[in-house]
Amino acid sequence: MTDGGLTANERLEAGATRQASLSFCRRDAGVIPPLGAENLEKLETTIDWWRRWTERITYRGPFREAVERSLIVLRLLTSGETGAVAAAGTTSLPEWIGGSRNWDYRYCWMRDAHLVLAAFMQAGFDFEAKHYLHWLMHATQRDQPGLRPLYDIHGRSDLKEKVVSGLEGYRRSAPVRTGNNAKDQLQLDSYGSVVLAAREFVANGGEFDASEASRLRGFGRTVCEMWDRPDNGIWEIRGRRMHHVYSKAMCWAALDGLLEIDRTVPLLHDRLRFEEERRRIKDAVLEHGWNAQRGAFTGAFGHEHLDASVLLLPRIGLIAADDPRMCSTFDRIEDELAQGPFVWRYARGVDGMEEPEGSFLACGFWACEYLALRGEKAAARGRIAALLEAANDLWLMAEEYDPASHTMLGNFPQGLSHAAFVDAAYAAGEGEA
């Protein structure tokens, strides 16, 4: 042991094995993990559990190994205690080396809810989906009938952002942060995400108790009252609020989802109001979100910048994937935000930060899913295969990726990247069409 470090050397012959047990404690009783037969038995038990778990996966397409790994990631990001699914297990890994886009992602984002729950349910993991959905209902009790953008795994939202002094950050990309001030933002797309998760749950035979049904109704009423306000958007831009197209569309999805649930499980007391507000939101998105000069749905009403989140409009059912306006929007995003299969969220500087960032892997998979919904499944599978080049040897993916330097960026592994991939893989199918 030298300079606070512990080193050891041992020469092994081919086929030989050794076991090592390491433990660190400070002002507490030391716990030494056991070696020998007990250790091997625990290892075999663990491997057998995961083997039986992955055998339940329903996907049989060309990306089976990667889908399996992504679902394992989502399961490992799931709290066994509460059912919450964290966005990532890390904090402050930079979205650009040397930059300051370093955020704490060890929390649970409402915006991810419908994508994560859909990944679990499509794959056949009803138990995980059920517990995640019930956690969503529990976590939102304190803020009902509103929603915060994120919570910790216990449903707490007091997550004040702090800079940890004395740490230089990954590859000197400071600052290192704990907590996340996005907790205080207005992120209207969260309502649609939670309701779409609930709709998926009900469509697969799930049920709600009276308090959960009341909470969902409350979310709907909040949407009716707040959908026409500007917000910080899905990307949580830390500047002035805008009328983000995706946020409005997800408000529409919230009301549409509640009306759909109500057809199966009586839920609403004011159905006519929800139907009227749903119509108003759709009219607003199609009129003010569409920019004829740009030939695209832009990122926000009255603005010209593009935003890859609008690729999800067909997925939520607001507009058909083969609608000429969506086709044109996809082409503009391909021209301005894409490099091969990799897609950036928006152009540099849109968020008020001049430093660059990597392509957003979830956006790349959203483009794949869009093509699949448009009927171009072979093209979608081709793009998925190209995007998977960004994964490491264990099929793990970060939040972002720089195709120029072949560098993963942002927190790792990122649940949203893996959920978006699983959803795209299912949408792209297994055949040649």
C-alpha cells in the first residue's frame, strides 16, 4: 500500500483463476465479501436470475442482443424498493469534453415515463411496468394536481443544485454538480408523458385505485388551465420560456390519453371540457407550430429553429407520419440537425449556450421510429444498426455521441437512450418490409 493506493501483482497461468475481496469502510464496521464456494454460488445464482429474466423478452428481431442489454440497463436503473426508474446512475459526465453542460441525472424524469413504460410493456415485463406506474402515481402526490419535471426515487423534489468544489470533473470538465434546479421549471410535456404511460398500462389490463384516478383527472384539469402558457420545454432550457411545439403536443396527448382511458375505465367527470380543449390544442399546434417558410414544424411558436422532439408527433397520434408536413419536417431535420444517423436536439446556440454538444442518441432513435411509422421499416432498421455503432462492447450507450471523434458524451448509461432504442426496434419490426 503506497500513497493511499493499494497494489498487488500475481502471475497466472492460462486457465487459472483467483478471487479477490475488497472492502472500504470509514468510522463503521468493515464487511468483507466472502470468497470461495459461497462467492461462486452467489455469482451463479445472479447469472441464473438474469438468464431467466431475459428469456421473457418478446423481441425476436435482428437487434436481439442489444435489446436484451438495453432492457437490462432499464431494469438496473429501477429501484427495487420503489419501482422508480432513474435517468442514469451518474452525475456531471460532460455533454462536451471541457464544457460546462454537466448535470446530475441520478433522478427520475417525468418526460421519460411513456418511453420507458412502453419499452417494458412491449418486451413483456408487466411487473416492472406496473411498479413503475404506481411509483409515478405515488411520487406525484405532493404536487397534485401539478407535476414537477423530476423526483428522486422516493418521490422527493427538494433536489437543490449545488457545485461540488475541489473536483476537476471528468477529463477536467467542471463543474461537478449534485441536485438539479430543473426541478423548479415548468415542463408541460410531463403531463402527456405520465398520462400516456397510464394509457399504456390500462391498455394492457392495468387498473387504478380511486386516488390514482383522481390524480389523473387532476392532471387533465391542470393541462386545460395551463397548456397555453410558455414553458421550459423537454430540454429544460435555462432561459426565457417559449411556447414549445412538443410541450403543446404532449398537452394534447394528455387529454387524448385521458379520454381514451375513460372509454375503458370510467375516469372523467367533465369529458366535454377535455374534448374541447383537446381540439383547441391540436388546432394551435397545426396552425402556429407549422412554419411554411421553413417547411417544418419548428421548435416553438413564432420561432424558426428546428427541434428533433417534433419527430414524436406521429408516435403520440397528433398527426400521421406520412402527412406531407411531417415528411417535410423530417427532411429539414435531416438537412440541418443530422449527420448520418446521428441527430442533434437543436442547432448550436438555441439554448443560449454557445459551447457545443454531441448528437442526442434518443433523437437518432426517434428518427428511426418515425421512418418505421411511415412504413419504411427496412430504412429504419438500417439506421438503427448504424446508431448502434455508438454503443460500447456491452451495448451500453451514453446520453450523447460525437461521431467525429467517436466519443460518448453525457451521463452513462442513459436510460432514455436505451428506452428510445427498444421502442424503435419494436417499431421497425422483424421482416423485410
